[in-house]
Amino acid sequence: MNVKQYTIKVFEIMVDDEAGFLAFVEKNEVLLRRHLLLLKGDVSPEIETFLQKKEIAFTKNIPTESSKKESQGFTKKSGLEILDKMVRSGQEIATQKDLLALKRINSGATIKTEGNLIALSTVEGAIECNGDFMLLKPSKKSYIKFNGADISQEMEADIFYKIYLKQDEIIISPYKGVISWA
């Protein structure tokens, strides 16, 4: 078995010039492949296709604390909180905002969010999400509750899942694509 651990960083980029953005990505492709791009502004279909071909993970138009616009897309609450620390056993994190968890959520830890959740490392603790979607990789130890429903038994361990609401139905599907929410 070969195991690697990565710390994933996020770049927030305002796209106001398509050609300039594409040139920037082309020049910095090696660096950007190990980061999540949080794109703001005019993200054209050409930009999305270009990033997908380069296998660069991105999401677009999710409001952050510094945003002054109304929320767009899937976001349920305004703002994005980025959690760049391991959540240890006994810790409880609660937020009204969308949450991006960059590091591991250990067994015995609890995260509760009224917004959406993206967890980029393995989840061993308890998650309660009342947003429109979640993107996470549960373990055998995790407890996952989405909009009041315990969905822990509906997922296999160590597979990345996209969980979302579709006309009041919870959809749970393995996720192998680029992180991109319109």
C-alpha cells in the first residue's frame, strides 16, 4: 500500500479577462494542479473546458467573506468559511455558512453547517449538513447526516461522494469529476 497525504490550498481568483486568465493558468499549471481554484467573475464555458482538460480542480462564484454580492449558484447561506486545520476528537465546529474543510475530520469530532460542505480529506467524525450539497469521502467510522436524514449506511468507505438535493430527494452518487458548481 502506498499512502500520501497532501495539504490542499485554495486560490481565490477574480476572472475579468479570459485571455489573461488562460495565460496565467498555462504559465502556472504545475502549481495550480495541487490547489483548488475558487473562481469569481465571468467564468466562461471555454475557461471551464480548459481547466477540465488540464485536470485543475475549481469551483466558481461561491461567495466568501470578502464578497459583496448576493450568493449565487448552489450556496444556501452567504459566505464561505475555509477550515484549514485538522478537526480533532472532541472538537465541535458549527457554522451558518458554506464550509470548505481542507484537512482531516477525526473520529469523535463534529461539524455542523447550515450551508453546503466540501471536505477534501477523509471524514471519520460526525457531519451534520443542512445545505443543498456535500462533497466528501466518508470512512467506516463516520456518521453523516444530510438535511435531517442519516445517510451513513448509504455510502461505502473511502469513496468520494457528491450528495445533493433534487426536488426534495437526497441523491448520493460516487464523484470522480472536477469540483465545479455552477
